[in-house]
Amino acid sequence: EDPAIYLLDSSYVTVENNTLVDSKGGIYSEDATSLVVSSNTIRDMKEDGIELSNAASSSIIGNSILNCGDDTIFVLDSSNVTVEDNT
């Protein structure tokens, strides 16, 4: 993975108000708890815009995600993840 933002084994992190353009992937997180991804602009990604793997009690809210080569938002093997108001 070569995302613009990569988080591994993280807790209580907020990723907010970033503009990410023309990267392999936007925001990738693995094994996160209480992650907040909000109010980001993500566009022209070759793969996923936002990907959460093994996340718990996290949220993806109010992001603008355009023109991704793969999924706009991809959540895998996660629990209690809120996804709302993304465009």
C-alpha cells in the first residue's frame, strides 16, 4: 500500500481537513480503535479513497471523495463503524 495517509495500530486519532490528490490511495487504516475521518477532500486516487481494516468504534463522516480507481469507501472486518454524509 502506498496511501497518502497510513495508520497502523492506532487509537483515538482524528484525520480531518486534509486535501489528498493523485495518490495510489487516500486514507488507509489497519487495526484502529476510535478513529475519526472527517471533512477531508480526496480525489483522483488510483485505488480506494478511504479504507478501514479491522477498525472498531470509528467514523467516516462528511468527506468529499471523487474519482477513485477502486472503492470510494471500503470497510473490512470492522465493528461499530459509522459512515455518513460523505459525497
